[in-house]
Amino acid sequence: MTSEREQGSTMQLERDGAVAIITMNNPPANTWTPELLHDFRVMLDQLIDDEEVRALVLASGSERFFSAGADVKQFADGDATQATTAARAFGSAFETLTSFRGLTVAAINGWAMGGGLEVALACDLRVADETAVMALPEARVGLLPCAGGTQNLTRLVGEGWAKRIILCGERVDASQALQIGLVEEVVGAGEARVKALELAQMSCRQSPASVVACKTLIQHTRSGDHNSALMRERDLFVDLFRTDDQKEGVQAFLEKREPNWQNR
């Protein structure tokens, strides 16, 4: 595993084969500051440009916090201009994460509050360890989740649970999060990162082009209509036959061996 950022950075980037691992490192609670959002967006842009990166894990360097969300102090003076800047920074960073071509997995431990939960919601999958507690408490301080929380949470858990979490300020522990579909798996304390990396590596054994196409189609269900999605599904299926990896995948299956993906 290779590291590409110094230990003191608010964001650490490591590589494990084709998997990139971003670790939030802003003690004590990994609050989202303009610096952290900037570093995050820059890292994502670099990874998007690197075709050798096929999956991404987002983790925390803190034992107690995944992320406590935005630093509320920045909104104390009621400056709407500053609020606009902050909202756009959150949207830009987290929407870039959602559009990442490969599988993204959040390894949640401890408190994931507000923007800390929203960044996990922007990932494809979420693994929580048994210490995790998740909430979107913005309405308690006169705000609202502005980094995709109202939309992404509702898609995952349904309107009823989204309203309980957002409108009632209800906190959800790991076991309850698994029951309602907020996370895909719960593991022992300290094991979320390992499991998230395992899932990311599983994705890297798939054809890169197939993963991109499938993720595109799955996420199309958020805004596109069913009939157009079916047509696009068939089109992307045929498009794969223009890649070398399609031929390699079928040949490897017939020869009973692991495929050697070239991502072309």
C-alpha cells in the first residue's frame, strides 16, 4: 500500500492496487471545513483522471468520529453569502464523489452526523462498525441537509424513515441502520475499513467497462424513466462488444481462468 499525502494533511490518500483509500484526518471530529472540502474535491479530480483507479474507499482516521459534519460556527453570523459558498462547496465535492466511475464504499465508525452522513450517502455502499451512530440533525439548529441528504437518504430508506431522521432528528445506530437499509453491512468495532476494502477489491475483479456501464444504468433510475433506461441498457450492452475486455472476459470464462483486464 502506498501513501500519497503527509500524515498531517486533512485528507490522506493511499493506494492498494486499483483501490484508492481516502482517510479524513481533521481532529478531533473530522468536521467539514473549506480546506477539507477543497482537499477532498482535488483528490477526487485526480482519481477520476487516473484510469488505473477502479474503486474508492472513504474512511476516518478517528476512533470516535467518522465525521461530525459541518463546523456550525461558520454559520453563526447568518451570512447568506457565506452559506451559499458553503452549500456549493459541499455539493461540488459530494456530487463529484457520486459520479466517480467505479465503486465507492464508506467505512463508517463512530459518529456520522450531518455532512458526515451525507458524504457516506454519496457513496455506492456503506459499511458500518458496531460503534456507528448516524443522524442528520441540521433542523435542530435552524438549517437543513444541503449536501444531498434529503434526496439520497430518502432514496435509500424511504420517505417515512427519512422524515423520522430529518424532521424528528432521530439518531440511528448501526443495527437499526442495517434494518432500514441505510447501510449494507455491520461489522465489529474497528473492522469497517477492512470490510470496505474487501468490497472494493471484489469490484476490481470485475470488468472496468462493465462496472462503469452498470453503475451508470443503476443510477439512471434516480431520474430517468423506465422505458428509456431499458433502451439504454441494451445500447450499453452492445457498446461493450467494442472493447477488448469483453472478449477477454468471455475467453477467460471459457478457459476457466481469471481475466486479465486491460480497461480498453
